[in-house]
Amino acid sequence: MKNLILKITEGELFRFFDTEERETVAIGSKRTADICVKSPYILPVQAKLTRENGVWYAEELGGEDNKCVLLLNGKRFRRPKVRLDGELSLRRADEDAKKRGELCRIAPVRQINRKKEGSAFDLTKKTVTTFGSGACDVRIDSPLVSSKHFFIVYDGSACYIEDAHSQRGTYVNNRKVKRQKLADYDRISVPTAAYVFFRNKLLYSTAEGGIRIDAVNVSKKVNDRNARGKISLVTDVSFRIEAGEFVAIVGGSGAGKSTLLDCLNGMRPATDGKIYYDGNDYYENVNSYRGVIGYVPQKDILHEDLTVRAALTYTARLRTRAGLTGEEISACVNGAIADVHLQGKEHLRISSLSGGQKKRVSIAMELLSDPKVIFLDEPTSGLSPDLDLDMMELLKELSKKGRTIVAVTHAMENLDKCDKVAFLGRGGRLCYYGEAAEALRWFNRRSFSRIFCTLAEEEASEAFALKYRASEDYARLYAAFCSEYGKGCILPPADREQLVRRSWEAPPKDLPDNGKRTVRHEE
């Protein structure tokens, strides 16, 4: 047996030890022992395990006056060393030892030597399955993941997870853990990867092409100091962003665009409703997703006296795991520069760049950690029409590389680059969600500026929000959300008769009264 997997149990605590290439393993109370058991009854080196011709032996190093004795399968052994074919235990040598219990148990984990068939995530195929960015059984390609991040031990009946002293930590059900026994439906998360444990198998639950985001009845209410009540900045917004989509959130000033963006990314959580990432409650698993989210604010935060390469290199050293070589850091920086098309600008000071180029540097900083979803607040603000087009094309390109892109924007000329557009009306109501080409037909307007003027009115916003809930797209969304998250999670589709009745009672200007997408020429 080349290596030995040991399970060390102290009371209710346990941990695992892999002998790997070692020929000897020291057991004792000193800190430098291979297996350290802190107890005043245990000698600095109490016992030793040795491997001879592929067979492991146990040997007690203390004398007859020891305060602690070494047992094999509950019995003392008199020979200098004995073959390790059972469970070792360290017990106090005095008469009250049986009453006080054992100090420590060391049990070899039964080795699993089955053929490698079926899924690579079947944990019963090996005794120890390692996960990390290095030479591991399951490789996670991310600059945030340690070379050996965590491992799972299968002892023949159950699976145990243990963090391998990773820098970013290992999370089980949104709680950072050192080690614990796994149960069905446990969610294991590390930066850029998440797994669900079920029947000794791991199911990969993070989409490779980005993250799917579901907003279900999202509302954001804040205190109104003047009225001594609450006002709603975002009101009952429901939509789905598929993995790898580029979605723009648009609307007039004060429509709640940035507030909705912050509800989606968790910077300012919603007061009502739910946000789901790949079907998981985001607010309950925010720590699990912290490493896979990028955020580019409206105002660039850059050290303008640095060159582009220097700024990205410093950022890479801060955001990636420690231990990366200079070549790996350089490759990461080069990849980010290439993604935002800044080749040839690496040695220029940031202060000498144009507004569009500075925004690209901000995006490149987020790309260093390889996020699966990127949120951008007004990325085209202050840019000329040609730079606006370049930025939208860049975001579209990034979405095709396995990332979900969500951006708030006022620029309407290049919305055709987006997969979907969400129009917000007064009070943060979702009045339309779909392709940009259909928006003019939906609102029965000939320009986006006239749509904004219409949605600035409370009455019109309510009517179009009701029209959206009466649409066939919303009916399909309602069925999907009820199936996945349970009935009652989302407002039911609006009654078309109610829409017609309201449009007759108080019709907003030029609103179609039949709930269908019709076109009428404005006068």
C-alpha cells in the first residue's frame, strides 16, 4: 500500500491525514509531529508508523511509565512493532482511563480500488478525491482557487469534506467549514464552482456559460422622511436572465435602474422577493458566489499615475490566490488586456487614456478574477457615439465567452447588441422585457425618447406593467417559476379583461386597449 489515509478522531472532532510519499509518520503532542494530538498525557513523540515493503507497522516509543498507552483494536501489544491491520487508540494509562474515555483514535480508511468507470464526480471510485487548480482529480481552472483547495474522503460508507488550508475557503451550505460529514443535497462552493452532493456523487451546478439569474417579485422599499412612510423604488419586478446573456436595464432618470442592479448583485438587497442564481437563493448563499461576481461602478476607480500593465498587475496580486508565479500573473494580465482589446496600450499611463479606454481598464480589473457574471452601472456614460458602439460590442463579445452581462444604460442607439432589454417605468415597475427591436412596437412609439416620456407618468407605468403581466412571455415565466420555486412565489398573470377595462377607464395616451402588440401611427 503506497499511501495510507487515516481518520483521526478526538471526541466529536475528526480530521484526515494522507501519508502521501512518507515512509514514516510521527504521532505525538509536539507541534511538528505529523499527527499532533494536544494532551498532557501524550509524549512529544508517542508512537510511529513505518512502511516496510508496502506494509505499514505501528510502534510505541514510550516506556512502561508512560501516562498514555497505545492500543490496537482495543488491546495492548507487547511486540516492538505490530502490523497496522485495525484501529489504533491512545488512552490514559491510569485506572480511571475507561471512565474518562480515549484521548484519540486513528483508523485507517479502507482503500477503494475500483475501476474508473462512469462519472468522474462519483466519489466512491477513490478513497480521496482532490479538488483544486493544480494537479488534482477535479481541476477548477480559476485564479482564485488554491492549487489543492479541498478534498473529499470516502471511507466505504460516508463522505467527508475537508478544506486543504485554502486561502479563499470552502463553503458548505454557505458556511465556511474546515471539515464535516456530507449529507444529501449539501451545496459545496468555492470561487467560480459549486457542487451539490447527492448519494455519494457531486453534481456540478454552476453553468459553464455564465450564471442564470431569476428575479422573482423583487421590490425595494425605503423610508420616506417627509411622509413618514415607505416608498417603493423597485416594485414587483420578475424576469429571467439566461446564462451567457447580455441584458440592459433602461429607463428614465429615477426609475430605479441602479437600485434594481444592486438588488441583483446584493449590494443593496431587495426588501421583498427573491433573487436566484442557477436556482439557488442568492441572498442565502452570498458567500458562495462572492468570488464569481464582477462589478464595474459608474465612476472609474483607477490609479491614474500607473501604467495599464502596472495597475492590472497590482490588482491581480490582490485578487488572485497567493503563490502565483510572475509568469502566471503576467499571463492573467495579458488575457484581461486581450479581452478588452487594449493591446498596444499596456505601457501608457491611465491618465493619458480616453474615457472609453479607462472604462475598458475597469472591466479588465474585474476579468482578472474570471467572474461568471458582471454588473455594470452606466458603462457608456459620457462616451461619444462611436465609443458607445465599441463598448456595447465589447460587452456582447464578453457575454459570448461564458459570462452573464447585466448593464444599466441611458444610451439607446446600440440596444440591438443586447439579447434582452428591461424597461423600467416610474416607481421601478417592469413595463417591458424582451428584444430591443420589439420595444417600439410594444409601447407604440416611434422613438425611445418618447417611451421615456410616457413611462415618466405614474398612470402609464402602471398600465404598461399590467400589460407586461398579461403577455404570453410572462405566462411562460409564471409557469416556470411556479414549477421551480413553488406556487405563490410570483404574481399571477394579469387578466386581459382587467387590462381592457383599465385602459377604458383611464387610458394612457395611445395605449392599445386589447393587450396585443399593435402599431398605430402617432399624430
